[in-house]
Amino acid sequence: MVDLRQMRYFVTLAETMHFGRAAERLHMTQPPLSRQIAALEQSLGVRLLERSTRHVELTHAGQRFLEDARSTLMMADQACDNARLAERGELGELKVGFMMHAAFTILPKLTKRFLAAHPQVKLHLREMIPSALTDEILTGQCDAGVLFPPKRIKGLEFRVVHAERLCLAIPRGHSLTDAARITPRVLKGEHLIAASEDVSPVLRGAITGWFRTAGIVPAIRLETQLQQTIVSFVAEGLGVALVPESMAKLGVAGVDFRPLERAPKIEHGIAWRPENLNPSLPLFLKASGAA
């Protein structure tokens, strides 16, 4: 049976074409090297070298074996490296779910930072609504998720990594475009568009809480799941909406964004299951600042 050590000896000898120099490079004496090469030839049943007192030359079989031995050793070295990388989580796959909103806040920079630090990890990103994302994490379909703070769930860990204010999205030309201050009372009676409480309870709570400071119950006219859809509905004149400031990055034509007085902040961060054993997960958490 040919072993990798004998292959390395042979490749070194073939590169130097001299037993003495090869032995020196391998940090061994010449007799043991000669015995290992002879044992290799005996194991293969072929002559790899033509020897003389002053000259070493590869046979035709030796030239072919050299090519294959180099390839085999390269693959073996890579296999060892891959095992060490996989153990450290630097080689493998990581599945991360995210709410659409995160694509306009922390996700792009986080993805760029993680891939730059760990280029050999295959990162799978999947967009979904926040309420579905927690189930995906708990069932192992996602290793982590970027979302608004979920309700407290046993077996789910969450760390806040970003926060931003809510603002008012209004159709272009709306009477509030030039308003000096946007307060809850200014919006009393306005038809609002918002995500349902089932889809995003934290965001919905921030909106109703802001109105509650003035003793007002907001008039929710339409409910939908995605913030992008909400902004599009605003552009069509179907109502106004309190949305995270980053939604201005959507660039939807016909929508203006105005700051709110005492604007509430909405947090979002990383959720994961502590029992998840994917070794790449701690690296992602560290890159996000959640670790």
C-alpha cells in the first residue's frame, strides 16, 4: 500500500533529481530515503527511477506517477485544510433569513463584512416576513435571522444590532408636505396603512404607542405584510404610513418622507437558536456584533 509520506519523498526527489539534496530538503539522511523509494517501487511494481552513481532520471512510469502524485498530495493537503476550516466554521454553509426591511439597513454591510472575512463559507440569504422567520430558525431551516425583535420564545436568542426612527410617508403633494411639525394630532383622522400586528407586532406597537401619547387611536385603513408594499400604496394615494426612515431608500416615485416629532425608534437584530451547532454561526454573530 502506497502512503502519502512515500509520495512526498518521491516528489521531492523528482524535483531535485539528487538523493543527497532531496534527503537534505526532507531533513533525513540518504539511506532511509533510498529505502523508502525502493519500497515505493516495490509496492507499485514498477521502476520509477533510473539510477547511476552520478545520475537519477525518471522513467516513463515515473513521469506519469509524478504528475498524479502531485495532484494527490495537493488534494490531501486541501482535505486536511478543509477539515480544520470546517472545525472553525470557516468552510461550510450558513442559511440566514431576513425581513425585507433589513435589505435597506444592516444586511448589505453585514453580508459584505462576513464574506470578506470568511470567503469559503457559502452564505444562503432568504427573504421572508418576520413572523415566519422565527419558525424557520426554530426548526433549523435557517441558522439565523435578521428581523424586528420577536416575542419572547423559548429556545430563541435575540440581540439588537441596529435602531432607527420612524418617519411619515405621504403622497407627493399631500397637505402635510410643508407642515412644520408632524405630531399625532396632525395625523388624527388620516387613513393609515400599516403592517398587521401578526406580521410585525413590534413595528405595529411602535406606531400605536406613538399615537397613544396623544390619546389618539390611529385609523388603520389597510394592512399588508411588506414595508415596500406599504410605501407603494402611499404613492397611489391610498393613505399615509409610519415607516422606518430607511424606506426612503426604496426610491418610490410620488412619495415624500417627513420626520416625526418625538419619533419612536424601531430596533432590529439577529435571532438564532443557541443549540444550533453550525460552526459558521458564531462567526456570523461576531460579524454582526450580536456575539
